[in-house]
Amino acid sequence: MYFIKCTNCGYDNPLKTEYLTFCEHCGKKLPVNFPEWKRLHPTKEFDDFKKSVGTGIPSIQVKHKQNRIPLVTAIAVAVLLMIITVVMLFFSSQGDLAGLFLPGKTPGSVLNHEWQRFTYGKYGLSIESPVRLEKKELEIPEAYKEQVKEIESFYYRPSRGFQLLITSVLYEEGITANLNGAAVGAMNELINQPGVSNVEFKQSPLMNNDVVGLLLEGSYNENDIFMRFHCAVYTRQSLMWNVMVTFRDQDEVGKKAAEKVLESIDINYYVKSI
């Protein structure tokens, strides 16, 4: 096993994937990553990268770190990556015939429409939106059915740039959703999407009716289009909620709509039904 040490917090990140870019502990960008290294060494592969920049850690040190908390974190991150991958693939598929008729920037009708509060799913999350979001059925892959009890996802996409996505995850009893792991996992997965580069973000703490969360705000380049995003992630015990909004740079309507959505988030944890 090879590791990359974070220059910000000193955490040793295991090199298990080609797309590890942010530290799994603090969320800061790592000093080196495989995609950038590959461009400088086009004939080399991931194994060469690990041997070149990674460091080996004695097995006794790895064993010392493997307690219950990292295991739960790994499960939470793996499942979140799966969810975001599926949903982003869905959004990407909308770039076909139907997507060709969508304008680039958010139409003014999004803000001009009368916004209403809607509750999405069974786990107490509600937001204000111009229309009721559509539900997207996501089947839990066999590999994750022992960890995840239910996934609920809803989306709204009035333009090729503006996208609003809500996802709720209920883990099986005994599995605690890890907030930092979920946030870092979301950013690592964004980097993994085809055509995506130059991902930058900052994070700040959130609190919503005694439910803790993180707000991720940032930008990325997607096929030479500069995009911005806001992503609010909340966790409590076995539940995780994610509200993500994307819009094109200099899209003032999209920016105002995203801010309005985030300000309207409300989580009533006690209405859940398990």
C-alpha cells in the first residue's frame, strides 16, 4: 500500500484510486495527483505514479489507524460516491436531443415564478423552489445493499447550466454517516467526471435545527465552460442529506436562485419514518 501525505494536516492518504485529489481528512488539495502527473509522464501508469510519489507505511502503523471510525467513514464515502456518480451520469445524459433545447443561462422565469415550500422524501428535508422537483429513482447496487437502506433523489433542470439536486440517504442500523468524509467524497467524485478540471472550493460549517452540516462553495471547468456550485451536506446518525446547485459563471439569475434555495433549506429530523 502506498500513501500521499497531506502538506496541510499531515494525514497519510491511501493511494487506492487514480482520482484522489483532496485530503480525506481535512479536504485540502494534495501536493500531487495522478491526472496532473500523467500529463507530464504520458507513458507511465498508476502503479508507476504510486511508486514514484507515494510512500510506504509499515503495516503496524496502518493497523493502528484501522478502528471503527475510519471503517464507517469509508463506507459513507463509498456510498456517496456511488450516488453522485449515478446522478451526474443522469444529468450528463440530458445533453442529448432534449438538452439541446435548453439555454445556457438560467431563464428569468425561475426567479419570477411564485416559489413554494415542498418537502422531498420521508426524512424531513424541505426547500423553497419555483416548481416541485421530479423524483429520480436510484437503485442501490448489490455491493452497497448491506450498508444502505434507502436512497431518495429529486432534481430540477431548467437550463443546461442550472441544476438543482436533492439526495437523502438512510444507512442501515449501526452505520453512522460521516460528514467530512461525505464532503471530501463529493469533491473527489466531481473531479472524476469526464471533461471536468480545475476544481476549487471552500467549506464552512452549517447548522439546521440541531443537524450539523458543511457548505461547499466552488467552481470548476466543464468542457471549457466555467461553472460554479453550492453544495450543502448534512448528516445525523444514520441519515445524510445533500442539496447541490450548479450554474454557469456570470449567470446572475442562477446565482440568486442557488442562494435562495440554500437559504430555504429546512430539516425536521424528527419527522423521519424508518
